[in-house]
Amino acid sequence: MMQWLNFLGWMACAVYATIPSYWVLIHPWAPRWRERKRSPYFVLLPAWFGMWVASGMVTLPWRKVHLYSSQWTWIPAVALLGVGLWLYGHSSKGFSAKQLGGVPELHAASAEQRLVITGVRARVRHPVYVAHLCEMVAWSIGTGLVICYVLTVFAVVTGAVMIRMEDEELEQRFGAEFTAYRERVPSVLPKLGT
């Protein structure tokens, strides 16, 4: 059972770690992607799948190296997995699958060109990325695998760059409305209280 969980944790972190890199392919070049006649997904999705393979291949030699090994670490890990799933569920309220998939960033004619600032997004601007982080930290804590921690740090560093790029792109699309929202709502550490 533990070997299976370790394998799942390694694979989950290897994939999650590529998410910021995928979005870095989109945000700085969003206007260019929108100008393309063919769907940008013909380029972006194979590139992302390639990142998955590369992440798995690069981390393969270290997939069984543990910092520690304990079944007790799964208690906080399961709690964090639950927080991540809760955030995913609440992030989808008022936010369409097309928005989650980046269609407004990639297609100028998208009808989904709207800024969502209600629900969980009234407390944190990037709840999906916080959910990703919760999932990665959960797998890291639960498995105790060194590579899961390394991939989580990599995702945090590339995620910080990606969030900055995404915020710039959102400011270009939504102007003063997004600027006011950014000043009011934190990026990844949720605003508590009123």
C-alpha cells in the first residue's frame, strides 16, 4: 500500500510541478496566441504533456529516496488533500471550465471575458493555485519523498513567476477593475475575517 501511495505521490507532484511552466507558456504571449488561426492547444497541450514526461524522467532516479517514512504523516496529508479538494470545488463556483482551461487568455472572441471576484476569490485571487499547492504539500508530507519536496519548491518558485505574469495579463485585459481587485485581495494567502 505504501509503495503505491509513494508512486502516486511522486507522479502527482511530477505533474503538478509542470502547471506553472504550462501557464508561463501562455501569459507572456497571450495576445500572440489570440491572433493564431489554429487553436493554440495544438501546440500547448503537447508541450505540457512533454513537460510531464520530462518531469517524470528527470525525477525517476530519486523517486524512492525518503526523508522519513511513517504512516502517521498521512493524517495531516489527508487533511491538506481535503483542503485542496475543497478549494477546487469552491474555485469552480462562478468560474467556468473554459476559464479554468485558459480559453479567455487564448481566444479573443471568447464570451468568457469577465473578472470573477466573488466567492472564494473574494478572499484569495488564485485559489486554484493554492489548491495545487495544498495537494503537493500533502503528497510531500504523506510520502516523505525528497523528490516531492523538491518538486513542490520548484512549483512554488515557478508559480511565483507565473502569478506575476498572470496578474500583468489580467491587468491588461481588465484594467482598473483588476488593479482595484489586486489591491484588495491577496494573491495566495487568503484574507481572513471581513
